[in-house]
Amino acid sequence: MANLKELSKRQEPLTGGHRLCPGCGASIVVRQVLLASKDPVVVVSATGCLEVSTTIFPYAAWKVPFLHNAFENAAATMSGVEAYYQFLKRKGKTSQHINFVAFGGDGGTYDIGLQSLSGAMERGHDFTYVCYNNQAYMNTGIQRSSATPKGANTTTEPAGKVKQGKTMSRKDLTEIMVAHDLPYVAQATVGNWADLTRKAEKAFSIRGPKFMNVLQPCRLGWAYKPEDTAAIGRIAAETCFWPLYEVENGIYKITKPREKKPVAEFLKTQERFRHLFKPGNEKIIEDIQADVDRRWQALLAKEEMTAKAAK
Amino acid sequence: MKQEKPGWKNLPLGDVVQAGTAESFETGDWRSERPTWHPDRCIQCLQCWIYCPDSSIIVKDSKMTGIDYKHCKGCGICAKECPVKPEKAITMGPEGK
Amino acid sequence: MDNTVEIRWHGRGGQGAKTAALLFGEAAMSLGKNIQAFPEYGPERMGAPVASFNRISSQPINLHCSITNPSLVVVLDPTLMGKVDVTDGIPKGGAIIVNTMMKPAEIKKQLGVAELKVFTVDASGISKETIGREIPNTPMLGALAKVSGLLDYDMMIKDMEKKLSEKFKNKPEIVKGNLEAIKRAYNEVHGE
Amino acid sequence: MVKVVAKTGNEAMAEAMRQINPDVVAAYPITPATEIVMIFAKYVADGLVDTEFVAVESEHSAMSACVGASAAGGRVMTGTSSQGLVYMYEILPIASSLRLPIVMCDVNRAISGPINIHCDHSDTMAAQDFGWIQMFSENSQEAYDGLIQAIRIAEDPRLRLPTMVTTDGFIISHCMDKIELLDDADVKNFIGAERKAADSLLNLDKPVTIGLIDLQDYYFEHRCQVADAMKNAKQVILEVADEFAKKFGRKYGLIDGYLLDDAEYVVVALGSTCGTAKVVVDEMRAKGVKAGLLKIRVFRPFPAEEIAAALSKAKAVAILDRSDTWSAQGGHVFTEVRSGMFDLKARPKMINYIYGLGGREINLEHLRQVFGDLQNVDKQPLVQYLGVRE
């Protein structure tokens, strides 16, 4: 795996001068993923924070080729880009290897873009889809998505007098992608650059469709101080709210925290969960903890089971 | 000085620009907190560089050489992630003193 | 318009009424005619009564409306008679060709169409004997060629042989069987 | 060498696609356009084309993939119909604003609801505002010729506009007709061996960002560029048609008249109905009525000046719309033709017929009625629904 000195010699994928919030995790994801590529990259992005803030005409922050089409179709758009590249390769018009990377937020990936993503993954296009997952529609003002966790305060499922934020648990898109039988699926977070770039490197070393679900703390929507972005990402992993793991050809491999911290350690770092700490809401935090534990145990079991199957 | 924007006849056809034009766009004026780099304390671990959301840690030949104040928005991630103890190699202070 | 002949084919979904119209159209085109061949479309599935159509003309065909008064009607499946009005719209002097072992006079009586010419041919039987299975649409091409007088017999056989040989390169027995079916139906169709 | 064959509209379009040999095709099945894709998929499976075929999971993804492949620099085609086109609507104006010369076969079918699989022009007409060139076909030959010309038109450096060529669902798409094919080599020479893209996402030496967000300060300018290209498109379409006519003998215009020059009573129509109308024009002429037909081949850009000039001497004009705007003021063709005629000093009386929705029959009798009405035009309402039960 490349160390930081080696990474720093690579082409910087983004310039400064984009209009993402100070402390935004999305551009951290982009830089850490794309720097992991030794080969040239070509990027497609769904509509979202990342896209609108980095490409305000005539100011493009991307130093690598970049295409935006619409909100729900980054994967389908990339299918076309990759198809043309395959055509060029087959016809002997290029021999240059390119790593194709599609970025989408959780709204454009979990919700409106799920069909497009599923289709592209099933068709086996050779590209890596990276969901920069900040667990709500941050670009349009913090509306809930199916990635929004239980209890979170969003503008379309707000905490109020009789409701305490989102009532349903989040969709597990990583597992949905695993069910597509992809050669590589990974879950990572902002805050552990070595883990994220290693997973991106791994994805780039594999031919076929790859999916990476990267938890991206959002200082606007989660409401915390801008310097905490990476630190909160790390707590998400340490509490197993967002386990770091990868699935390569069906075999699970989990990066286990040294000590599994209570989920409240994660929840209390952000305003979006503040109402849960009011008297009377203890049960909700207990439920969230139970949910985290159940999913964590299931994950451990999958690791054990698939390790056996691999032997 | 305000620059005249091109009319449709002078714009290239289609919604396309050369890569990296945002470099000329200043976001340094977003800053209310200003990072200061202390080279004497810096251990050149590049944690600040890999976590900077604004590509504003200047690295030359794998060495941190300064901060791009034209683009740095002053989020403070670099200072927070700096592992140097007891005093960090990047510290935050108020902007525009 | 005057020399345009309009034809309607009746069959059941899956019996090849559409294919028959296409084949007849292609054959006529090969012999220098202007043609149209089109099926009637709906969500019907296998077994449902279906129809298909031809226009054959020595002039370019501009018309794109449906055919309501065909001068020639081909019935691929005799069990349709009585369930579908196969004689609908046929003008006086028009002809209907039925795949059946019955005699033309019997069919004429059954359909109650004194003013129409009725022809019959046992296309199912012919196809079983020549091709080895029941596909009446192929022999009916021969019967229609005879009754319509639209296609020169020798030229049509030559053209069919060429097309079938291209399609079934490695199966000469299929080519032979199909040609035989067309020839027999051409000769065995009779009417009054 | 001219090769005469019998082909349905779908087969003719698939054959044109084989000869065009696009780099990428992304498509999804929908009646009655499915056959085009099925036939083409077989060409791919048999190695008769070099195309990378992407069998997407929806029309939305079909158009999205087309945008991706075209932005990457490829020559890209697709085919669809009705709901499929409607599902693509969101991406159609993106294709034109990015100046991507995607070429589409659109088999005209009514749009839901109620669900219906048969022909009308609602799908294409509702897509008229997305910056796509739209060409209608009277028959399989026009669809075949139009598709080949569409590649040249779309990729012309002055335009770089996506282009759709339509046929009438079932009436043409499934009707076997006699058509003349061009040699593969002639098609290749006519369209050029490959697309020469101005910008390519895959050009690593000159990386570009495509599809930026435009705010108040640039959006209007970019849309104006599309408007300007549409203005130029008429000239380009005619140039391509002229070259096609010189090389292959078949001549096409933006509009095509039939016995129009001295016509007093004129029907304006699009697509297959024009063929049927020609038969009635002949009938009328035989009776001494100066009847004529104006066929609109190119609907986008709209040839308003050409139509106005062609109709200026007519006494009465019936405009036939196979779609409704639901404006209570007539169909799409009617409002555009009427607006185009406004500046004439003397205008013929113009009336509108909305007909054939959902595949409803339009036959000789209907057209005879229209020509009859035109001879008593003062007694006619502005808009009539032709062939509907009351």
C-alpha cells in the first residue's frame, strides 16, 4: 500500500477554490479515493453537494476528467463512458488503463439512483462506485434519505413534540451490493485515510464492478464543529455504528475496533441526535444500541461463515 | 476590477471547461480562523495534507511547505489531525488580526 | 390504386399468419411488385384469432390505412370459420381460400357466400406429408399464388428455392419439403 | 449498387444501424420499438458490428448511458417509444445542452394513460422542447434514409445536436415495405468512419469538466447556443439531404409537397398518414379539385418560413395532428403552423383535425371528409376530432 509520501507525488485530483463547506468530508473522500489510483482516473458524479460545489461554471475544481449528467444516473452514465472505453480497447484504439470512478451521495445512491446503480453493477461494468454517504440530502437542506439512521433529526422527519426524528432504521445498501455478488464491496469512513485508500487501491486492482460505501460526516447536516469531521468518522467506526469491512468475492473481512465503544459516544458528537439525550428518550438510544449490536453480530457471523466457505 | 463575462457567441459550445479552472477562484475569504504552520515542530507526517478538504496544504517533493491561503477556508481539520505533541505543528487563530 | 390487390390472412396466434403475409410479400417483391405486408397487432397470445395483410401492386404503394375490403382472403385454420367472420368486407367477385379437406361447394354453403369464389386445399395434410409437420402457411403460399394469379409460377418457385436455400444452408431436406409443399398446393387447390 | 429488399420499418432502422456501426448502443425494450434493438443485438452477437451494446435496465439509464458514451467521444445510438421516451425526458435536454450528437430511433406510440401500444405522435411531440432535432418518416425508406442522414446532421460541427428519427408505430414499424438499401461502404463514406468529437471525457492529455452547474450568469447563454444551433440546423439538414440526393438519388426537404404548387385545398400532415393522403389528393385532382399535401418531415427545428411560403396561395388548409396539446386550442402542428402563417399578408383559412390517437384508424374516407370540409371551410370549427365516437 502506498504511504503518504508516495501518495503526495500523485496527481492532485481536486484543486482548491471549490465551494464545499469548510470541513466538508466529501472532498476528503474524493481526494483519498482518487489518490489511491496509480493510473489515470475518469470521474462521473451524480448531482449533489460534491457536484454543484466543485463545478460552478466556469470554475471546475476537478483536475481529472469529470462528467456530471443528472441526479439518479451516475452509474448508468458511467456505464456508457466505460462501454465506449471498452469499445476503444477492443478496437485497439487505446491501451491505457483507466480507473473509472462514479461518486454519488446517499440520496443519489440509496434512493433515487438505486435502480441505475443496481443495473450497472449487474451488467458488470468495470468501474468503482463510491457513495459519499452523509446520511441525508444535505445539498437541498438536510432532508431524510433511506440512509438516514434511526433517531436523526432531519428537515423532513424532524424531531418534534411527539416524534423523535427518524423512526425507521437505515437501509443497508452495502449488503444490498454484496447481494449483487460483486467482486469487491467495501465500507469505510472519513477519518481513517489508510483504510480508505487501501480499499480504493484494492478496488482499482480488481476488474469489474466495485462498490464502496464511505460514511462522510457532514458538519452542516450533522451539526458539529468543522475541525471534527475526521474524528467523528473514526468514532463511527469505533462504536460499530459504521463497521469498517470489505467483501471480496463473497468473503467478509472486518476491521474490528480495539474496543467497541457505546453508540452514544458517536451520537453525542452531533446536534442531529441531541434530542435523544433528553430525559424520556433513553429507550431510543437503547434501541439504536441494540440495532448496532445486532448488525455487528450478524457481520461477525458472516465473516466467520464466509471464511469457512472459502476454505 | 470586474471582468466582463463572455456572451453566448464567445463561449465554447456546450457546458464544458478545461480541468482545474477553480484554482483561480478565491475561497480564502471564507476564513474566520486562520491556520499557522510551525515548521520547527512539523514532523512531515502529511496527515494535514491527506485530510485537507480544500487541497490547501502545499506539498513539494513529499514535504509540507506551507498553506495555500488563497483557498484555505479555515476549517481547522489540519490542526486537529496534527499528531505533534505537546504543541501542534499547525495552530488556529483568528483571521485578519 | 386500380391494380392494387389487397389480401387478408386468418389464423391463430402461433400458426404463422404473419409469416405467411411477409413471405408472400417478399415473393411478390422479388418478382418486381410493390408490396406491403403487415399483421394486426394486439396483446393477443398463442391461439387467439389473428389476421395479417398484404397489398400487392405494380405501382408504388402510398396507402397506410388498414385493409377492410380485401379481394382475397386466406384461412389458415378452418376451425376459425363460424367464430371469426372470415368473409367480412370481401367485395363481390372476391375469393376466399380455405385450408381444409372439404370441397369448395361445402365451404361455400357453410359460409353462405354465393357471390364469392371459394377455393380449398388440404394445406395441413400437404405440409405433414412434405415437411413432416403441420405448418399450413407454406403450402398456402402456393395456393394463393395460383388463385391470385399475381405471381409467375416458375419464377416464384425459383425465387423460393433461392431464399429457402439461403435460410437452410445445411438442411436441403427442409428446402425440398417446403418447395414440394408449395408446388403441391399450387396444383391441388381448386374452387368454384 | 442499389439493393431492393422487403423490410419493416423496424428492420429498416436496424439495418441502417448495422451500416452506421455505432460505437455504443444503449437501449431497453419497449413495444413497438423492441425489434430494432433485438435485431441489432443479434448483429452484435454475430460480430456484424463493432458496437459495444449496453442492455440497460431502463430507458432512463439508456439515455444516461448514451450521454456518458457520447461525452466520452463515441458515436452513440438508441431506440425507444412512448413510455420509454417519456422516461428519458429528463435526460433529453441534458444531451442537447452538452451538445452530444446522439441519434435515436423513436417508434411513435401513444403515451399512457390509458395504456395503449398503438401509434400516435404524443411521445415525440411532448419531447419537442428538449433541443433535439426531430425528423418524421412517411415509410420505411424514409426512416432508413433519415437515420443515415441523422448521423451527419447530429455530428455536424455547427450543430452537435441529438437527433431523433421517428416512424409510426406498427403502421410503419411492423409493415413490410419495399425499400432500397445503400451499400455498406457508401453509408460509411457518407457518414464518415468515426465521429470527430470536439471534447472528450477520455482525452487524458486535455482533461475537461463536462456538465457543470450554470447559475444566473451562464445558463441563459448556454441555452441560447442551442437556440442558435437549431436556427442553423435547417441549413445543415438541407445540405445533408442534397448530398444524399446527389449520391443516392432520393431527395428530401424540411417539408415535401405533393401536388402542392397550385393547390387550393391543402392537408398538412406528418408520418404515414401522408401516404394515405396522397391517394386522396389524386382522387380529388381526378375530380377537378385542386387538392394538395404538405408533408412536414422535419418538426424540430420547425420550418415555419418554408411552410408559410408553401401555403401562402392556398384557399384553405387542414392541419392534421396525431397528438393533442390539451390546450383546447388544437394540436402541436396546428399551433406552430398557424403561428408561422401569421405574418403573411393574406392567409388561407386554417382548421385543425386531431386524429388517430392510440392507433385509431385514419383511412381514405376520413381524408375525403377533410378535403370535403375544406371546400366549405367557413362552416368548420377551428378544431375537430376526426374519427372519434361522440
